[in-house]
Amino acid sequence: MCLKETAQNWFHYEVNFPTAHPTRYEETNIAHGEYFVPRNGDCFPLAILLHGMGDRSLIPCRMLAKHLAKRGIACFVLYLVFHSRRMPKVMKGQFLPQSVNEWLEAFQVSVIDVRQVVDWVEERAEIDSTRIAVIGMSMGGLASAIAMGVDKRITAGAFITTGGNLEEITWHGKSSAAQKGHSCTREECHNVYSQYSHYLVEVAERGFENVTPTKECFLFDPMTFACYLRGRPILMINALKDRYIPRRSTLDLWEACDKPRIIWLPATHVTIYLQYPIIAKKITDFLKPSFMMADTASR
């Protein structure tokens, strides 16, 4: 951990740590993050922010982290394995995993990295470890929902341009890259997912650790973990004209989570961040009561 920048309202650190789920790729095995700590006060709540695909998706995470730190919420921006800083050299330019096993491993590393951040801040005097939220955007939103589902120490979640039901995302979204990384045909995928609803019932009754999935992709579908999210503070922010996360996919996850608050913005998957001021305010307004904070919006 080293200090990168000191601003009027926060300290900005760079943090690196070895992942507890090492892979065969050396570059992936060191996790990177940016830690923003408010300058005044102590016992801060924490928001862990997860970006989407591509390095540029880190920009709104960093902007939101500074916005929240100014309002008394510490933030940890985690670099996922999809970021070029962690992407193996052999996968440069490939953009997405090419098999279901690579997808599963990517999500395993991402979720475990989030949980390691929670482990770390539990030992830090400036953080109130009973008040931890996760904020995920796009692919980071999927990982955020899973992390919150498996780790009860995460007390709130905001999911931006996120959905569930990977069959819907793969075949009804407009991401050709996602289809190329899919290991089965559309018909084969449909046949596999015809068993998904029964699997979800078993997970809700017995726990996901005790149910064998028909296929590994069930284990990184946020819908699998929705039963653990019901009744917990959740905010969903989605784009009305999203070509990558279909509306049906978003609604499937929303319904599975017992219909938490959802906001639809007139935007696409990419242009939604042009409405950053609205997103920042909605997330701040969501986190304040979740963290039992006084009104600090005017600061």
C-alpha cells in the first residue's frame, strides 16, 4: 500500500495483494486496487467498486469513488482480471474468456478478490467493517451480485447495467464476443437452461454448495445467488436502450431478488455514464440510509 495522491477531501492509495485463487497466469495472480480514504473523521463505511469490460470502464468507478470519499465513504476500486493490468499476455486482444472454464475461473478470482478486500479492511482501524457495500458496473455488476450473495459481511449492493440469466444475455444481447466465448450452440444452451429453474429451487432449499449444476455456467450466473440477496438493501440502475444486457435479463434478476428498487435511465449500455451526476446522486442517496449516515449531500 502506497500513497499516490493527497486531495482536499481524501487520501488516494495504491494497494496490491496476491490473490487467494492463483491461476496459471502470473499476471492475474497479483490484484491491484485504488483505495480512497476521507481525510476527516474515522470509522468510515466502505464501498468496493468493480468495473466492467475494458480499461475505460474504470473511469466512472474512480469518479464515483472520489465523489463518495468526499461524502465520508471510503472506497476501494478493484481491478478485475478483465483489466489490461491483470490480463495475461497470451490473452491480450482476446478481450473475453474463450471457454466456460475460463469464465468460471475469472468470476471465481473476482469474487474471492472482493472477499479478500473485506478481510483486509476488517483489520483497518479507519473502517467500520459492519458497513460494507459493493458497487458493480456491467460485468463487475455480475461479480458484485455474486460476491454479495456469498458473503454476508457485504451489507448493501448497487448494480449498474447488470442482469441475470446468462442464456438471455448471451443470445438476446448484442455482444458477439460473448457468443464467441460460449462453448455450446444456441439450441444446446437452451436445453441446458431449461433445467435452470429447477436448479434455482434446489439452491434456495439446500444451498448452492450442496447442489451440482447441470453446467458450470450456472455457478457464475447472478440468478443462482439471488435467493441470498432477498430482503437486503439493493439498488439497480439500468439503461432503457441497453443492447448488451437485455431488459428481460435485468427483470429476471430484479424479480429473483424480490423486486428491489430499480431505476431506468434513457441511455444505452455505454452512454449511461453521460448521466453520471444522476447515478452518483442515486447511489449516494441509497448508501446513506443503508450505512445509517447523516445527510452529507451538500458537502
